[in-house]
Amino acid sequence: MELLVKKPMSVLLSEAGDGEHSLKRTLGPGALVALGVGAIIGAGLFSLTGIAAANNAGPAVVLSFVLAAFGCAFAGMCYSEFATMIPIAGSAYTYAYATMGELLAWIIGWDLVLEYAVGAATVSISWSSYVVSLLHDFGIELPPSMIASPWQPVRLADGSTVYGVINLPAVLIICALSILLIIGIRESARVNEVMVVLKITVVLVFIIGGWAYMNPANHHPFIPPNTGTFGEFGFSGVVRAAGVIFFAYIGFDAVSTAAQEAKNPQRDMPIGIIGSLVICTILYLAFAWVMTGLQPYTAFKGSAAPVAVAIAATPFTWLASAVKFAIVCGFTSVILVLLLGQSRVFFSMSRDGLLPGVFCQIHPRFRTPWRSNMLFMVFVSLFSGFAPISVVGEMTSIGTLLAFVIVCAAILIMRKTQPNIPRPFRTPWVPLVPILGVLANLGLMLGLGLSNWLRLVIWMAIGFVIYFNYSRKHSKLQAPQLVK
């Protein structure tokens, strides 16, 4: 058996058609853009903008958003080419299987399971804390034992500290969205679109409402002079801030996991991936400009709620609660898209024999991979309910960046090995764009710290045990007799 055996394009394209393991094609370009925006705009916009402005770039955080957008655009164009060339579920896992072989496909697939599943758990814990805070604003208090894990302290109004039993709101949102995904992709997309409209509305209200109250003096100097330390203002601070806020863009890759459910993937996938990046970039630039215009960038230093600091310069104090509501909507759509992406990657790996076949079974009525959704509803909700956020909070970014690196590299390989395959969307300026994508995302990976790398190594070690003891023996590509 060959560890680097590649999945033929003819097999990949045949899987995109109808059959026992086919998914329902119901998503148009608008729904795909909404999926991308839903995954990208979370709490990062409301928190990272102030942090990066205060510590690194000042008002020039606007330029940092532009730099970060370029880094994402490199990967986004590579994803778009693959999504139109291989319009089936699985995202980077499927692309790696076609270009780099089964072992690397397993590595990236296992990595994506970590990214999406643990990411959903992390976001659900933050979702819970904002829901609790929002309910508190309206005089509704939830029992402390029901809003935190047993290892997460909760500070009461009288200053005392208690420990929770289970983070029940986090569990409930994971279960509710998992059930929604089982019911159907069309229904899930509609709920996501509502969440996206609500949170974009709040962002636009902040931008439009705050514009008239900006003080031009707050934008000067636009690039504060460097303090003598790399990354603390000056041009190096703009670059450093781009690395900080890059993670506010992560999520567009999840759009590619829905390629097999797009009505016209050759046309609509690039619109969904690149369109969502463009929309979010425009919103991010306007948001950062208004935020740094309302208050001097130094006012955001050490603030846990920098948007609230900016809102204080306007008469719209009610916007503080509206922003919390927008964050809750943002987190809801992020969780939904992460759970969607995870189940589609798991579905593809199961269909290939690398995981038990039960997880690629399609519900006869809903045409969704319901067993995969059920498995991760249990797995993710357990993390959400009982793990402290400090354990799961930093385990997703490195997985995302690794996927970006592999997809960019895979474009270079496919252009050499299979140059004549129809490509409805072609990544421009090859090999420059893929190479820049690899370098930019590798650089960000190297800056994530030792603890993140250790978590990735441990997770991969578990994956190798599963691969060599189960997946390699059951691979349908390596054992054709197993294919029905």
C-alpha cells in the first residue's frame, strides 16, 4: 500500500454527481456569501480592532486590515480554483487527496476536524458568556452553577467566587444548531442569513451613527512614531497589528466545505469565497476608521470592551447592548458554519474509508450527513459544557493556517501535474500568488507560540495512531475491493 497514493480526478468528479452519498444542492451565490460572512464576522471585529490600535498601529490599524486581507486573498483565490475544479465536500482534505496523496490528506482532514470541532466549542463558551451578560442587562439572572464548567470560576455580584457545574447555554446552542444542520442545509442557510443580517445591521449602525461624532484630531498622527521596539507603532506596528487582526478574517475557508451543496459550484464558489472576503474587508475598514475617530487610540489601552469606549463618545449609549446582541448573532453564525464544515470533512473522510462508513450515511429525507452531525453534537457539547475556555481557546488558529499553507502549495502541484483539467476559476499570477500565500501563512504559524504547536503535535499523534491502525487498512482507494 502506498502512503502517497492520490485520488484520481475522475473518481473525485464522479462523487460530485447523484448517488447514495450525494448531498442536496440548494445553495446559491447569496447563501454562500452569507456563509462566508457568517463565519468571518465574530467577536474578533469588536475586540481585536481596539487591541491592535492601542498596542501596535494606532489609527493605522486601517492599513493593518488591508494587509491582513491581502494575506487571506492569496489563500482565498487558491481555494476558489480548487472549489470550482473539484466541487465536492471536504475542502482542503479533498484537495490534498488529489494532489499530495492519502497520508497528507489524512493529516489535513484530521487537522480540520480539530479546527472546526474545537473552534465550535470555543465559540460556544464565549457565546454563553455574552448571552449571560445580555440577559443581565435586562435584569435576568441565570444560576451560576449552570453557566460555567466545574473548573471555571464565576464571580458573583457580592464579590464571592463559585464554581459551575455545567455551561448549559453553551451545550444548548451546540445541540440546537446541530439539529438544525440535520434538518437541512437550506434551513441552516436561512437561519445563518438572518444572523448575518442582524449583526451587519449593528455594525452599519455603529459606522453610520458614529461617523458624525468622529474627531479628526484622533486620526493624527495616522501612524504613531515607533517606540524603539519592533511592533510598537511605526510601520512595524502596522505589520504586527495585521498579524493580530488576521484571525478576524478566518472562516472563509468553511465556504469550500459546502461545494457539493452549491447549485452551480463552478460559478458560485468563487463568488462565495472572494465575495465574503471583500464585504468583510470593507466593513472592517469602515469600522476601524470610525472607532479610532471616536476616541484617541490610547483610550483603548487595557480595555476589555474597546467598542464600549468608542460608543461613550456618542449619545447612543444603547448601542453597547446592541453590540452585545450583534456579538451573540455573530457567534451563532460562526458556530453554525464551523459545525457545517466539520461534518462535511468527516463525511468525505468516511466516504473514502478512512473513517467508519456509518458517518457518510445520508438521511433519506433531509439528505444531510446526520450521523456525523450527531457524533459531533455529543463531542462538541461535552467540551462546551465541561471544559474551561483556557483549555480550548487557542487550538483552532494553527489548524486554519496549516490548511491555508497546504491549499496554496497544492495549487502549484496541480498546475504542474494536471495542467489540462478544466478550471472555471484560475488563480491569477501563478506561481507568485500561491507562493506568497504559503509564506504569509507559514509566517503567521511560526508566531503562534510553542503551546499551540504542542497541541497540534499531540492531536496529530492521535491521528497517526488511528490512520495506521484503521484508516490505511480500510481505505477504498488502496483496497478497491472494498468499494461497493
